[in-house]
Amino acid sequence: MHLDPAFLARLVCPSSKRPLRKATAAELAAVNARIAAGAARTRGGDAVQSPLASALVVEGGEWLYQVREGIPILLTPEAIAL
């Protein structure tokens, strides 16, 4: 995932207003393992069906937002617990 650093610096969680950062490989691997096991759900309660290639993590590390085709999906119900 390539996001312009200046653009990334302006992004915040729509719920908490805390800054976002790129997810690490370890964070993505952990979430993708939960997705494969059928255990990952969005904040809105929907099961996550597809593995994540990239994501943004809320400062503090409780939630992440996936990035699809280079576009951050910053909708609170779409957040996935870490």
C-alpha cells in the first residue's frame, strides 16, 4: 500500500479522532488468521470474509480499517478489532 505520508498524517479514526498508521505485517497476519478461522467481525457485527492486503491501525491498536485498492475505508461499522 502506498499512501502519501502527508495524506496519512491527516487521517484519523472517524470514531475516536485518534491518528492512524499503517498496519504492520504481524498485525495483518494476525487479523488474516482470524479471518481464515471465521472469527473476525467488523465493529458493525458482520463477518469479515476476505483477507486484508493492507490496513490502517488506530493509535492505541484496538481497531483497524482496511484499505481497498488504495482507498482507506474509514467507516466506523467497518472497523475490525485487533
